Amino acid sequence: MELSAATLIFLSLLSLPILVTLLSRKRTPSSKKRRPPGPWNVPLIGSLHHFLKSLPQVALRDLAKKYGPVMFLRMGQIDTVVISSPAAAQEVLREKDIIFASRPSIVASEIFCYGNLDIGFSPYGAYWRTLRKLCTVELLSAKMVRQLAPVRDNETLSLIRSIQAAGQRGKPVNLGSLLLSCSNMMTAKAAFGHVCSSELREQFLSGLDVGMQFSGGFTIGDLFPSLRFIDVISGRRRRMWRAHRQLDAVFDKIITQCEALRGDSLVSVLLRIRDEEELEFPMGTTNIKAIIMDMFTGGTETTSSAAEWVMSELMRNPEVMIKAQAEVRQVFDNKNPQDHEGMMDELHYTRMVIKESMRLNPVLPLMIPHLCRETCDIGGFEVKEGTRVMVNTWAMARNPEYWHDAEKFKPERFEDGTIDYKGSRIEYLPFGMGRRRCPGDTFGLVSLELIIARLLYYVDWSLPSGMHEIDMDMLVGATARRKNQLHLVASPYKVVPVQT
């Protein structure tokens, strides 16, 4: 029987990865040091078959129970080591942090972050160190975060108005969608300020939504570098570049407006730094675009997803909801709404609720992968230069060896105040640790806390008719978010002040 040309092409493409994998294996002299243990790797796909039935962090947790806290897998053609214990994480993120301070390049970051000129994915070196200093001293400093308080105040009150309007007549509101919209607008106004027209902001956020659909997860080329052409043949790279060009065109218009009318926005700060020409590396318009894009991709969905998980946990634990809501209302009652953010230090229990939710539901359960810059030992095993390293923070945060009743939602476990967001206990790392720790943690956390406090103060929440429990199904892409957006019935408790 003769095969069609299309069938021959398909079979050729199917067999090519096997041939490439076999040919790429080099004979290396035996080493006294052992590679970390791990499951048997299937030809071509390596260990990818383990992820067919479970979420990545769950599959890796289960494999680590068998093979240990320092585990080797081959993800397609990529050598990967997975860390699942605080001791091994301590080595990677603190003791040998400099060796693991770089990032692997992935297709989405190359395209949408202008060739990895952003903070999140730029390789470790002088350029990245310049960006990091720029963030801590200028863009995301405590002073700048305080300066952006009016943006958070206005957008969270706008969120409450939208919720109360959508919840009229007892109809469920799509809280997940409204939280994402609030987070996007908060970041947009912080980044672009009021000099940017609402029309351009909407165009940018619309384009960003398209871009985020492509950036969730890996492409063929990320797992099989020798087969990047498949992303070209499938049209995926072309669609990603089209979305990038649409965003870039809007970016140009926004920057033009910000140049004409300088304000207190993040873009205005970057434009000032560009014009002063005092950095070790010249700051051009393309660098500004990459940095701002990073803030959107790294800061909007993470904040909204974290808030949605907090509200999901509160609805599943009504006794916790009652206690947190009582605390917020006692502190906020008869106070000026503009003073709410300054009262967060009084919301001790509510802050514990947020910490506990971020323990059980970290929005980056495997963090962003690190790249080993030189061969070294971790946990007594050899990790070779060029290996990707993933830290399973989700598994550590649910491990009964380190947490009593690990699977239960118990905010009181944070009561003594010894566990913070900065790695005081390495089994709790919602913002990462070390040189590559999330630089926007302060801005993200104050935004999250104000969102949750106002959701509890202004609204009474209940389940839709016929719903008896909240599902906690998860979808893992760029972040770990709810598979099904949270829908709840919202009844006003307090009238939201009229916007002036």
C-alpha cells in the first residue's frame, strides 16, 4: 500500500525527534559523583508522561516521595532537577544562590519581553543587576509603593461598586473576572498614570489578554530545542509575534503620551532615568517596554489569582470568614475609606488568613525555573551546568513533616509571627527567595491585602442557590489559578462612598 505524501511528512516529523535525541547523546567519562535519582526516561518525551493525569506540582511531589528531594527528570530534551525539601532549597536559593541566579530562556519571554530584556527572564549578569537595583531603588521601592496608594484606593473601591452593581437582585457575580479586571487596571494606572488615555489603556489590556493566552506554559521549542521549527510550522510563533506587534504599537502611543505629559507613573520614572543617562547600561525605549511588560505579566494575574484563592478558602471555612469579617468591620467602621490601607497593621487575623491561603495555594507552585550556571553539588548529587532547576514550593508548603495538619486551612499557625514572606522558613516561599526573589512583592502584597479587606468589609458573601461547596480545581499555566472562576452572591453591607 502506498503512503500519501502528507503521511510520509508526518512520519518523518514523528521520527525526527527520536533520531535527534539519540544522536545528541554524548559519551562522557564516568564521574565519581552521581546524578540525582529519578524515574526512567522514555525515549523522545523523557519524563513528560508523568504529567498526563496530575497537575505538575502534584506529579512532582508524588515522584519525589519515591526518588527523593533532589530528583532528575528529562523534560523532553531538557535536563531538569526538581527540589522538594527545605534543606535542598536552602542550598539552591541561599548557599549557592549565585550559581542558580540565571533563568532559562523560553519562547514566550523572548517574544513578549523583547528578547529577555525584562527583570524576570534576563540572564544573570551586569544588565540584570542594573535592573534589579533600578527596581529596588526607584520603581518598586517602599516610597514608590506609598506614592501609588491613591491608585489602589480608587481601583479597589471601583471593584466594590462593580460587585454591588452586578449582584443586584441576588444574582451571582463572577468574582474571578472582576478581580482580574481590578488587578489589570491597578497595574495599568500605576504603570501609565493618568496622562495615558483610557482608550489606550483598554487597547493595551485587550492586547495583553491575547498575549497571556499564548504565554501560559511551554511551547514545543521550550522542551525540544532542536524542534523549534514545529512552532513555526504550526503557526504558534507567528500568532505570538502578531500579538506582540499589536501590543508594541499601543506601547509606542502610550510612551509618546507619557513623554509629552510627565507624571508620577512608572513609565515616567523610567523615561526620566533614560534621559539622565546615568546607568551602567543605556536605558532605551525597548528596555522600558520590556520592564513594564514584565510587571503586567508577573503582577496582574498573580494578585487576582491570590485574591480569588483567599475568597475560595473563606467560603469553604465559614468560621474563619466570620472571624476575619468581624475583625475588618471593627477596624474599618466609621473610618475614612482613604485611611483603610494605613490600618492594615491592625488586621492581624486577616493577614494570617492571607498567609495561610498562599501556603495552600501558591500562585507560582514551582516558581520560575532557575538555570545552573556551573556544575555543583546539591544534596550530595551532581547538578551539571545548563540544567534547569525547579523548586516545588507547593509540595514543601503541604508537607506534614514541616506543617501540622498540613492539608487543613488553619490561619492560627501564623499567629506567633515567626513566619514571614521573605524566607524565614524555607518551606514557605510564596515570593521565592534569593537574588531572583520577586521584586514586586511589596506592591503585590499591599494590593492583595487591601482587596481582601474591602471585600470583607463592604460585602456579605454567600453561595449561589443549589451550590453546597466550593470546588478547588486548579489550572496551571503562567500561574496556578482556579479552573472555574469563582461565582458568589454578593449582598451590600455598607454603601460604597461616591467617587469624586
